[in-house]
Amino acid sequence: MADKIIVVREESDDIAWKAVKIGTAVLAGVALVGGLGVLLAHDQMARHQRDLFSSQPLRRLAALGFLRNHPGVDNVLLLRDYLAWEDKPLLRKRASAVLAGMEQELAAAEGA
């Protein structure tokens, strides 16, 4: 009869292994959700920037509202281009206000 090796595992080893597996699954899930969130945010930003030059004034107004909450150098340049393009006085006034607020916020952040 051949010699058999008997491996005795303790219950604490099983619990630790299950905890590692659960932790890995949770970490992978969080990474997946975070990655999807980044992709959705990027898509939303691109859509609103594109809608800024839409033929529909309400979409342009909504895009201005979105950009107001996302100050950045790229958005300042985008708003300057938009002001040169926009012909409706109400939307031009709104864009000017958004641009002025964005420039103030960026200047304050640069000075801090």
C-alpha cells in the first residue's frame, strides 16, 4: 500500500481564504464601478460641450448651465469661441456671466 499524505487544514485557514476571496471580489467591483463612472462623466462632458453649439437654444442653455459647474481653462476657451458664435442676446449674456465667473474662480485658485 502506498504512503498517503494527509493534509489537515484548520478552520481559521478556510475563513482567511474566504475573506481574501470576498475582499478581492469587492475590490474588483469597486474598480469596475469607478471605471464606468469615469467613462460616463467623460461622455456627459463631451455631450454638453457638443450641445453648446446645437441648433436648439434650450440645449445651448442647458450646456451653459453644465459648464458653469465645471471651471477649467479648456472650458474658458470653449466659452470664448461660443460667445463669438452665438447670435441670441439672452444666451450671449448668460455665457458672458458664466465666463466671468469661471475666470474669477480660476484666478482665485491660481492665487491661492
